[in-house]
Amino acid sequence: MNPKIWLSSPHMGGREEVFVKEAFDTNWVAPLGPNVNGFEQDLSKYMGGVSHVAALSSGTAGLHLGLILLDVKAGDEVICQSMTFSASANPIAYQGATPVFVDSETDTWNMSPELLEQAIKDRIAKGKKPKAIIPVHLYGMPAKMHEIMEIAARYEIPVLEDAAEGLGSHINGKQCGTYGKIGVLSFNGNKIITTSGGGALVADDAALVEQARFLSTQARDAAPHYQHSKIGYNYRMSNICAGIGRGQMEVLDLRISQRRAVYDKYVQRYNGAKGITFVAEPQGYFSNRWLTTILIHPKQAGYTREDLRLALDKDNIESRPLWKPMHMQPVFAGTPFYGNGVSEMLFENGLCLPSGSNLTDADLDRVFAIMDTMLKK
Ligand SMILES: *Cc1c(COP(=O)(O)O)cnc(C)c1O
């Protein structure tokens, strides 16, 4: 059996262990310490300097705290992109609120601004104004944030931006994660950089971020004894994980260029190939190309994305169907949905290909060899 080729695996830069060792040497083995502060400063600088950052235990925790800070409560409705990973939507349920799913457009595969406005109008007509909007930068491709922010401003609904897959992506230089009132990042093991597990909440409003830190450390009031006037959470990032994060920040731009180079190699080889299409960056958009994704149009290609996935799997190569839309998930059956067929088409025909920044040319040659045999069929 050939060695496993992963979809997206951790890729250390080398200096992570220096920061982790420092944490051990100084006994900062806790969910606070110099690495947590340093990692937050690194991120804030990277996001453009105006943003404040709270380092957390996961992106999911960031989305949960984001909803709490936007005052989402039981019985409220929150608009969420349907074409996403479940962690975008689960925190809505944690709050006892109801997600309202919105379909994608075909340029970026993210939330359709037209359907967003339709959904807002319809929910208001039904007597309930949505409390928040969660767009996602899926696979690193920025959502149409100018259009989405314009609609959100017009209806005065705050945006909680799920930038878990979009660290380093931007539109005309403005970083993903800095468009919404609150942005959320993830450093899970499969993301473009990792802290083994972790996340962050980003906002221009320093008080909001301070409130996120407070809630993430059990909402302890200022008192010598433990006193609480609010329900708190244990969502802070550990100083060990933050040490990994500081090392990873030193190579973030390199990782982005490596991921983009992987994407370019697929495009060079398969752009225009029978039945295969890629998703290009709209003018001014910059994707970190966290994952390279393709659509296989079975009528033209003569095979399905599942045929290709199974052929890759046979050679011990991991690939994965595009994320199954939330409105199709059994757990969200019966949830309101504003659709146009796009996310269902993407799920039916889309495949994520091995995209790691640590893929070797030999790895890619193995992937290409399988894709070539499918093309020749
Ligand atoms: C990974 C991911 C999350 C959750 O991040 P974790 O750090 O794994 O909790 C949220 N949304 C999207 C779109 C993701 O890909």
C-alpha cells in the first residue's frame, strides 16, 4: 500500500517548539500567559492592526461567544449560509435559537446576497427579524462581503463572519474576518495554520473582545472570591497551544503561497479538461486556497465525483465531497431554507482534492496519475 496522502495535514514551520519550550521553562502551562498575549498580538497585526483578538479553545467556541455577544437568545432566528461545515450552525442551536439557511451563488459558492435579502424580507414579514447573519468564506474563497454588508447595514442586522477557513484571504486587501461586527478564526489541525486545536474571536470593538475574554474564562467578576453575575464558559486558549500558534504565524504567508501553488498545479493540468471546472477568484478577491475544489460534471466527464473519490481512495489518497449543505442535514430537518439549487448541485458534483502545503511533487504526481486514468476512460 502506498503511504497515505491527506486532504490537509498540519505543517509545522520549525519555531513552534521554541515557544512551547519557553512555556514549559517558565511554567506558563495554563490557559493564559505570554504566548496567548503574543499570539493575539500577532493575529491583530495580521488582520490589519485595528482589530482586537481573543484567542479561544476553538472556532466553534468563537462562534458561540459571538452569538452571545450579539444577544442571540432562545426563540431568536439567525441567518446562516447553508453550504458550510456544521460548526457554523451548531452554536445557533446551543443558544436555543433557530437557524434560517440561505443558499449560495455560483461565483464564490458562498451566501447569495439576493437570497439573503429575500430571506430577511420574508422573516420580517412573518413577524421575526433575524438577530444575526453568518456568512462563511468556504475553502478560503471570500464571500461577497460588500454586498452582504450593504444588505446587513440596510436592515440593521449584525454580521458574525465565519472566517474559520479564510485566514489570510481578502478582498482588495481587507482581510476576511474583519468585515463583520465580529469575525471568527479556527486553528484546528486541518486548517491553513494550526494550534492543534484552537480559534479566535476578532472585532474592531475592544470592549466586545474584552467581553469575549471575560466570558471565555468563566465570567469571573472582580472580587477576591469567585463571584459570578453571568454564565461563563471555559473557552480560553492554552498557553501551550498559543505557542504553536506563534510559530505558525511566522509561516502563514508562506503556507498561503504554498496552498495557492498547489491550486495552480491542478489548474495548469486540468483547466479545460473534459467535465472538470474550478472556481476562479472574482476581480479583487484573493483566496488562501485552503482547499482546492473541483466540480465534475458527469455528463461531459463520463464519470462522477464519487467515481473519482473512490479511485483516489483505492490508492490511499484522501479526498472529500464538498460539505453537505446544512438544509440537507438530518439534524436540521424542517429548518427554514431559502434556496436556488446551487448548494445541492455543489454537493452532488464537488470534490475537495489533497491541498496541504506540505504535499510533495511526488504526492501530487500520484493524485494526477489517478485523475489522468479517469480522464482517459
Ligand atoms: C473548522 C470550521 C469551524 C470550526 O472551527 P473549530 O476550530 O474546528 O471549532 C467553523 N466553521 C467552519 C466553516 C469551519 O471550517
